[in-house]
Amino acid sequence: MRAIAHLLGTVLIVAASHGSSGGEPPAAAYSYGSMVNSCGPTDQAVMILVLTTRSLGCNQQPSEPYISLMIDPGFSFPKTITFPMRNRNGDARRCAGSCEPVASGTIVLDQAVKKGIAGHYELTFQEGDSAAGSFQIRRCSQRIVCW
């Protein structure tokens, strides 16, 4: 009986040290960000949506990690963006050191709120890991001219 208790204790210690909190960093929560007017690769007007782990001002560059997405500016709420996209200009990517594409999932722009946009996301990245959560981002307005 004593050997079984010792074995059970050893199994519990090993299981606890290798569990989900066994030293792995928690998944990043992309709860903040911004949406700005920009010009796309063919000089058409686009919106750039950036989701970040920290508050982001309108004229700030995002710190890593962040998720960026280029979308058509003429959308209405709610707007669901599904990946992979048929339009290659709309692909999203996560940047943390290097940038990797979003392999599958959705970003949903639920509604316009005070000077911002509220939504949620569920994404799987090319490397196989995933992220899910909700966000409230700033809507930054500026005039642009695309040539």
C-alpha cells in the first residue's frame, strides 16, 4: 500500500509540473488597437485594423505582438471577416519578431462605440497556435489621398 501511495504522489507531482501552467506563457490577449485609413498595395483606399496587447494611440506604431489586417473601408456593422480570405489583400498576420499569416478563424466587428469599434476574434495561426478574445479599438480618422 505504501508503494502505491508513493507512486501516486510521484505521478501527481509530475502531472502538476507539466500541466497547462507548467511554465508556458499565457496566450496574448489582443484587446486593444486601432483602425486607420491607409492606401493599399494597388493605391486604393483601405482600412488597417491592428489588434494589440496594450493600449494604442492613433499615431503610434504597435509594439509586438500584434495582429494586422487590411480591409475594404466600405463595410457595415456587424462585419465578419473569415480566414483564409478569398481576397489576398485582406489577409491578416501576427507579428512577434517575424510575421506569420492567420491560417483560419474569424474577426468580427460587432459595433461602433464611442470613437471606436468593439468586436471579437478567434484565430489559428500558421504555426498551429491560436488566440481568441474580445477587443475595443480606437477609430482614427485622417484624410488620405491614394495615387
